[in-house]
Amino acid sequence: MLSNKNGRFGQFGGRFVPETLMSLLEDLEKVYFSLKKDKKFHAELDFYLKEFAGRPTNLYHAKRLSAYYKTLKIYLKREDLLHTGAHKINNTLGQILVAKRMGKARIIAETGAGQHGVATAAVAALFGLKCEVYMGEEDMKRQALNVYRMQLFGAKVIPVTSGSKTLKDAMNEAIRDWVTNVHNTFYLIGSVAGPHPYPTMVRDFQSVIGQEARAQFLKKEKSLPDYVLACVGGGSNAMGIFHAFYNDKKVKFIGVEAAGHGLNTQQHSASLHKGHLGVLHGSKSQVLQTSNGQIKLAYSIAAGLDYPGVGPEHSFYKESGRAQYVAVTDKEAVSALKLLSKVEGIIPAMESAHALSYLEKLAKKVKDKASVIVCLSGRGDKDMETIKNFI
Amino acid sequence: MNRIDEKFKELKAKKKKAFIAFITAGYPDLKTTKELVLSFARVGVDIIELGVPFSDPLADGPTIQTASYKALQKGITLEKILKLVAEIREISQIPIVLMSYYNPIFYYGEKRFVECAKKCGVDGVIIPDLPPEEAKNLIVTAKKNDFSTVFFLSPTTKKPRIKNIVNASSGFIYFVSVSGVTGVRNQFSSSIKGKIIAVKKITKKPICIGFGISTPQQVKTMSQISDGVIVGSAIVSEILKHEGRKDLVRKVSFFVSQLTSELS
């Protein structure tokens, strides 16, 4: 296990929030770390992961994609097959069970593309809890179908009109709500970001991805993979698949950020490439910011990667060299989406397509033959409009 | 002893309470901010709290968010605000404390910030997203420079934390009246008084109440149970109301004078 005393991953992480939230976070930390050792809690979570979400997900040998790249033996971890269409449900199920134990009657969440909002609304419906989701007004227009899905689950979607009207501002607004209604409200954060204990808790709930993948790969190949690839926005699917391999030092991690229109433009979301050490939404990590310490707007064709910060543990992985981080553009990611659809009959989410896209460079880089697991974090159904409009 | 400490000493001798006025620096522009500060000093304001605008003000309600956003649009930076304070110091010695989110200060460099701010005549800093646990370096540098670090007590703060917060605070302690963000409130919990009495038992440091206070009556009630009151959104809202008008400074100062006259 990675040490994280006081919620720190090296110099990253911590707890930077208004005083009103401090006692609550101390409570949450206590409750969560006691539940972590609680067999009944895990039995309940496992039940819902299996029966409601559809775990375990397959580790699928992508034969035709492997043949296309020649030097790579590619396996896809099929998180796209989960209920609500992405890995997000692993975390929302975990956190809502924590919220129940804490006796909180109301759930709030932030969402960008709407995937985390949908996954939160679904589990709130499952347990009959009141749910309100903050979503930027711009994102609501871009992702109207996800807004409707959340509403069908009985959630209230609150438009955020402040600032840039996107994910970053939705998170600000959710935190404002949380400070105001702290006594009865549980804030269900969607990524490995936020104040301690969220980055640790969300990673733990997502680590089921890597645990399964590791066991499945061992069974199929009698060895461990050479590479594990995942896309990184906030970084929850990446941390989820990396974590179980942390001590397998021979397994190389590659996190793929969104280069948007290019790393040398102002339109990207590559915090680990172009960010500076800073504090955003409760933790210290790499943040896209101006030379005056103001937070910049992020951009990516994949709304789920469109965030100016990144989970603190990724900053730590980068600094310690445990993972390598690369970035691919919108254009490269769209090509990868089209390729996988054509040769494997699987339409990946635009986010996951970023991870797939790096296979091309990796295939040229490896000397002989290499094995690789790509975290296929979500399905692409939500992105059809975006792809259609992409020029 | 810096200007804030001297002010509280002076008020204590006169058996008076402090009135702390918050305004967003650089809104509507730096020149108006300077005029407001100088004018406030003449209508009974004891301490000025200057807000450093930030792109993501997550502890603020809509009023201060708007002012902050407008100031940023005009290119206001921490550096420009420090320069403004240095200009004010040529004319006035009213205590000035900056209110800034942590990131702009962290990026500027904590040590560099404290030293530059002190040199420009700033007396202390309030950082709403920096609890004492994460502020150890800042506190050390601040102490060396006789620069106040104001921390928050909130209605949700539990007993074991109170002592740490009190110890980390200098200048005064900021008692948040309600759980929530900044902005005008109609009602306050009756438990505030008891909580302040409990904190008073462990410290002699001044305790000031802020968040939501907007009317002369509220100023009166809150100053009776504390060492001072902080009014922010209500004043900024007056500035927003008079934006672009020539009599802005006069109108806002008149509003403030109605509040300060009710201090106990």
C-alpha cells in the first residue's frame, strides 16, 4: 500500500478547505478507514458491484487490433460494459454506502460530461436517497441526453451559471452547497481529486479494476503485462487500474492526458505536462494556472478529461517516476475511436480513445513484442454527436 | 505589535468594538478601491479587509463572486493590490488585512508574499481555504515578520480543533456566523453567543464575527457578543448597485456609516 499519512502522496494531496468542512472530513476519514476493514461493508459493496453494476468486467484480447499494430498483444479491460456505461459506477456505489453509514439523507455531485452524474443519480435511485447534481450550463447543452437520464433517475440537475459554466465551476458550486448543508449532505466526488480522504477513497473504490485485470491477465498469460495504459483527466480510471500493479515494478504505467488542439496551444487539459504546483478544490497537485495563480480553463474534445487539475496521486506517480505521462490530441483520439470501432466492433468513449490512441506510438517504441492492458473506461454511445460534428 | 494589534489595544482601552469592512480590491477599479479605503477610515471603519480576486472563489456567495470576476476581467493581480496598499500607506495608517484564496499566494511564494506584503504596509492575511494544519510554513514566516494570520472558527468546529485554531491565529480570530458561503442572511443561530463565551475562556485574542451581517441592527447585536464585526457582501452589493456612478464612494460610505454608528 502506498503511504498517505495526513492524506499526502509525497508533497501532493492534503486538505485545503473552509473550516466549516474540516470536522466533517475528519469524521469521513474515520468512518471510511473503519469501513475499509469492515467485512460486512465489503460484502455489501461486492454484492452491488456484481448484481447491480455487472462486475467482473471482461479482460478482452483484442486480436485484430493487436494484429494491426503487429508488435503489441493488446488486452482491453472492459469497464465500458458496466451499468451506466463507464467505470464511474464503481466509485458511486462505494461512496453511497459510506454516505448511508454516516446517516446522510442527501447526495450532491458535480458532473462534466454527465457520466459521474448519471452514475450518482442511478445509485441514489437504487437506495432511495435525494440527489442533486451540479452541472455547468454549457455542459448541459452539450450533454442534453445525460441530463435527461439523471432526471429519469429522479435527480435534480442544477445548472451552474458562474465562471466558465463547466466542470470546474460545477465543482465550486457543489462545494458551496456542501459548506451550506454540511449537516445532512454527502458530497459524492467523481474523481481521485478533492480534499483528503477523497483521493484515497475514490482510488480504493476504483482499484477493483486493476485487481480484476491483474488476476485475469495472470490466468490468461501466466505472467504480468509489460504496460498498463489509461486516460487521465482527474485520473480515477487510471489510478483504479494502476493501483493493483503498484508493487509490480516491471509493469510500466502510461497515463494519457488530453492534448486537445495541441500542447503548444491554450486548448488542452494536460495538467501534468503544462501545469504548475498549486491548490485546487481541496488538494495540492499540478494545476493549469496563469502566472498570477488564477486557474485556467481546460479544453478537450472528451468532456470527461476537460479539467484543469489532476488527482494528487498522479502528480506523485509522475514525480517519483512510477508512471509516465503522455498526451494525445483530439484528432489522434478520434482516429483511435474510429479504428477500434472498425477492427473490434467496440465503440470506446472519447476519453478512453485517448488511451487507445497512444498504442500507435507505443507499438513503434517497443523493441520486440510487448503485452499491454488498456483500460477501456467507458463506452462511446454518449459521444456520437461529438464525433459526427468533428471536422 | 502591528497596526491590527494596536487598533484592538486602542479599542479595548476605549471599551469599543471593531468594525471591519471587506471590499474586493480592484472592483470597480483600483482608484475607486483606494478612495473607498480612505473614505471608510473617515466613517468609523477600524480595519480594512481587501479581497484578492480569484477565479474559483468557493467560499463566496454570488455577490463577492461577481465582484471578483469583474476585477479579474480588468486584470487585477496580487502584485497590483500590494502596490495599491503601498500607495494608501502614504496617506493612511488604517490597518489592512488581505483576504485571498490560497493558490495565488502559494504560487507567488508564501515567504515572498509575507515579506512583500509587509513591506507594502499590509498587516495580515485571511485565507479561507487554508486550515492551520496546512499553514505551518506560512505561520512561521508571518511570525518572523509581525504579520497577522487570521484563522476561522465555524459553527461546525469541534472542540479539539478550537485550541489549534486559536493558537495559530494572530491579529484576531474570524468567527463564521453560519455554515455556508459569504452573503447576506436574515437570521442567525442563537447559539453563537455561547460558543464565543466558550472560546473566550481559552484566549484573550480578539474574536470578530463575519458572514451574513448586513443591517445596523445585526451589527449592534453581533458586536455586543464579540470584539468586532466583519461586513463584506452587503458593502460589495452597494458598490455593485452604484457601479459606474460618480457618487459611488459617497453613497457606499454613507451606507457604511449607518452600520458603524450602531457598534456597541
